[in-house]
Amino acid sequence: MSSNMNWDINKYKENHESNDHWELRKAFMEKWKEHYPEERLVCLARVFANMEFLGCRYPQEVMQEVSKLSQEVAKTYRHEKKSKLQRTFVAASTMAEDRVKGIKRTGGIVENSTPAKASRINFVPQGSRMTSDNNNSIENTEENLEPIAQSEWTAAKSQKEKSLLDAKGYINDIMNMERLDLKYFHEDMFNTSYGRLVLLIRPWAGKIWNMQASCQACKLPFEFKYKNGICVYSIRGKILAEGQGETKAEAKSAAEALAWTRLSEQSVILIVKEQWIAQGDARISLSDFSGPASKEVSFGTPIESSVALKMMKMMGWKGGGLGAESQGIEEPIKPKMQMVNRAGLGSDVGGAKQFRRAAQGLMRRFLDSGSFDLDLVFSSDFTKEERAALHQCAKSAGLASKSYGDVDRFLVVKKKIEPFSLFRAVLENGGNTSKYQIIIPATLRSNGR
């Protein structure tokens, strides 16, 4: 098929259109100028650009036609795009530290430097210290090294992303510090010069973030000020540390180091070893509590110790089935929730109500349980609408919830436990659980506490 070729492609360039956008449209029209009428080709080129740049969707037959026509053009454009300079944005504080240390970066990557490595943390029992032999083995044994975790969000993307790494370079110092045995703990150790505080340490976060989050959890105002080359951190209006430097980054770094030293020497420490731990190390799927083969996720009081069972035993029941001859049922009747289909919450009001009722029951059992180091982790089976319903149920129950991941998005529900109660609970369980570990610095004894 031939068409009129005596028309100017450049007249269709829009004033607001970027060069990349226009060059792609222009290449598409130049390739098929001899085969399509002017008006239709301009429309197809615009559809192609909208699909490539904006992710727009059109009727299936239109998208199929454009996809066939644009294969070569799109392939060339994507190849050129990959070969362009990859810019990596670096924080201003990092740039300042690089200048002081003489580090050079190209595209955000350190030149002439091997990728950073960090050792897996060895959590040692309370009252003991890691020996120098262990340190040497960490330095010399290649299999003990792992890449540094970059952030909580990056860690959340893999199935077992919760591995604990010394991402910020200070956890080994905490683990090697001289400490007291747990038997010496008393309530006065919560008291610091700045108020009652438990220093919550999440190894994947920085020092300042940990100090600020700890103060916030303990309801202590944490403030930062910078003026005339001096950085000041304060808690409840009382100065915690001051630092000076030629730049704001240098002053902040100096104040941060001093603030961390003072606070870690005055406070009892609770290390959060894992971001979350699922019941049985397995995530909850939709079928676990809303399908035909649903199973109850147990967090609450076991039936063997329930009030109803005690009342039945007082009336002479000794186990087995109900009735004079034990001919009745042995197991209590359990509700079974079932979604009608997976068409979404808005398509079936009854199904939506059943889903919320099942979610609310699960979260009530979780809230009533004595567990403090297990979380509800919902798999990526749930749709966006179902996750929104789970968030709402968690909020209504007084629980904290958050979604993680980009493509396979999943949801985690946690209990809101204030730091002092959490510290006591971990202490009652030996001071070291699957999720938490207590450290009592020896300086608390030397301070007379």
C-alpha cells in the first residue's frame, strides 16, 4: 500500500514536547510514511509514544497493531536509553564526608574501590564478650562475609530479607561492649539524664535514626539544631552533644558520634534482630482464613486452658465427646469463612463482609495472645483492595500495619508495645529471643544505678 509522501513530519512537533519524546515519534512516522495515510500514521505515532512513555492502554487491536509496527523503533530507542549515563544521586552529607576522606565518585560509584562487605553479626550471650579470635576469623574467612544491606526497604524485597547485617558499622561495637548480667537489672536503669529511655537499635538503620526513633517511642522530644558551624542534639531541651566542623556534614557527624556514645552508655539497650517474624516462619495466604480449606491461625489462648473448658470440667466432663455416653462431638464448632470469588471487594458485599469478619477475628486472636516477637505477615496473594481492608482492620484493632515490596507486595501487622513493657517481656524470656536481645551496659553499674 502506498500513500502520499509529500508532507512534512516536523510540523507535528509540539512546543511542549521533549526531544526524546519527539525523536521517538518522528522515527516511527519516518519508518511507516510510505505505508500509511498521514492522518492515521500521526495518530498511531502518538499512541506509540503514549504507550512507551506514559504506559497508556488502548483497545487490544490498536495495541497489537502499534506493537508490531514499533518493534524495531522501540528496540533502537531502548538500547540507546540503556547506553546513556546512569546518574546516581548522592546525599549532600555523603558528598561532604567524601571530600574530607578524599573519596572520588563517578556516577555515584566510588572509584578504585572494591564493594563494601560486612560480617554477619554474632549475637553472644548476656554477660560475655566476643573474643579477638572471633574477630580475626570474621576478617579472614570469606564465607562469613555478605554484602551490606542498603536500607529497610531494599531488604524487604526478598523472601528472607531479614538477615541481620552490620549495615551501619556500629553493631559490632555494641556487641563487644562490656555488659552486666541480666540478674542485676532493676527499674531505675530505665532512668537516664534525659528521662526514661530504652535505646532501641535496628541494625539496618543509622545511629541518628535509632536515637530519634527510641526517643519518639519513649515520648521524649529529640531535637537537632545547626548554627554558625555548630551542630547540637538535645533531648527534652537538654543538650545531648555538640559538634563543630567546617561544613554542616562534619559538624553533624561529630555531634552524632558523641551523642551515640553518651546515650549508649546511659541507656539499657534492646536490639531488634529481625524486621518481622511470621508465625511458623510462613506467610498467611488468602486460603488460610477465607477459603474452602481454611485453617485457623492460632495466636490466642489454647482451648485446653479456656474458661469454657474449666467450667465443663467442674460439671464432671473428663474429656472426649459430649453426652452421657460420650457420643457427641469432641471438637468445638469452628466458623469457616469463604469468599464467593476473587472478583474484588466491591463486586460482592457479602464476600467483603465475610473477609473483614475473618480478618478481624484473626487480628483479635493475635492481639489477645501473649506473643510479643511474632507478627502477622500476609502473602502477596491479597489484592490491593484486600490489603486496604486488612490495613483498616489492623487500625481498628489498635495494631500497626505496613506494606512492603514493589511487584509482589505483602503486608505485615505488628503489635504496638511500648518499649518498657517490651523490654520486661524479653527479660522474662531470658533476654534473648528470636527477634530481640537485651544488653545492659556495664557503665550503668559504675554510674550507681
